[in-house]
Amino acid sequence: MSKRFALLWCSEEERFDYREEMISAFKTEDSEWDVISGFSDLSNIIDNYDGFVVSGSEYSVNEDRNRFSGLFQFIRTAYDQRKPIVGICFGCQALAVALGGVVGLNPSQQFRFGVDEIRFLNDVNGKIGVTETNVKLVESHGECVLECPPGAVLLGNSESTEVEIFSFGSHVIGFQGHPELSRDTVENEFLKFHLEDGNLQEDQVHGFNKELKGYEPPESIRQLIKDVLHKNVDFQNL
């Protein structure tokens, strides 16, 4: 029997749209997906789905807190009902804020756009099925999680971001990086977007291309997300 999942899309950016790429990265043969606006009334959808993914966004969980008050309440309710929830980038920050953590500007005070290697803590990668070595993720954020929610488990960090991956309870996980994005999308869509918006300067493109060279989305991270959504992993005993 197929399971039903919803991608809560938290962007209103019209210059590019990667929601189908995101669903494709996490979809399995026995799953059906819908896209639901993260700005809509989410109060009546929880019982319709087996799990949720919260997307990235051009908005801020701090500066636009009122805009996302419904999303934060939804996250808390879904958590209480033990629905699997995965947060990506802004989604990771939304999970943190909704469940009692702290989000703020990157420690460098600069926008981070590039590729970071994930440093897993306490050999946790082997316990959650991440078998690849030198796991890297695309980073694209001006803010990040500074403090995990009370009771959350920090799973990994990186040179630029102290909280790259955290879990909360048995069914919630947040990723500051973007395991769903292909190198082509990052190189041809995100790069253009960040140059236009001034998040990246022309003299920084060479360094960005050097970081991106040879990058491929980590399949074991994508599989971990599928396992969380299908309740095939439990973080309680880490």
C-alpha cells in the first residue's frame, strides 16, 4: 500500500522552481506526493499524510516569523502526532524554531554558498546507515541553526555550520544543506540567483566552482531521508 507524503513548499521565488527535483530525490515506488504551500492553512492536512518535508525558502524564520506562524504550529502538532518530518535548509531552521531551538546569522556574518563536508559526531553515520565517506552537501544560507531544540541530538557539523544535521525524537530530522539538489541545478540556477541578489560576488565564482567540482548528491543521505519518512530509522538510542 502506497504512503502519502507532502512537500511543504515555503518559497515564492519565481525565477526558478525545483520542487519536482526535490520530490524525485525522496520519492520511492510505494509513495505518492503532493505539494502544499507552506503559507496556506495547514491545520487540517495532518491526517491526510504519512509524513512531511519542509523546503528551503528565500525568507527568514526570524524576520518573517509572523508569516510562518502557521507552519511552526503545524510542525509542533505533527511532532506531537509522531508524523515523520524532514526539514531542508530553511525547513531545518523552521523545525529548530518551532521546537524550541535558536536560529541566527551565520557565524561568519556572510552568506554561505558552496559545498561543505559533513563531520558526523560519535560515529553516528554508521548507526543511521550513512555508508558513504567524505559526505558533502551544498550550502545556500545566510542564517543557520545556532542552538538545537532542547532534547535534540546533534548528528553532524561542518567547517562553516555548527549544526548541519540534527534529530529530534524518533521521527524528526533537519539538514542545513541541500541533499536534494543536483549539481546542474546548483551550477545553473542557484549560482545565477545568488549573483543577481548579491549573495555571491563575481570574484568569488572561481572558489565556488572549485568547491562544486566533482560534487554529486550523497545517495546515502537521500536514503536516510526516505528511511525517516517511512519510519525505518529510530534516533532514540543514538
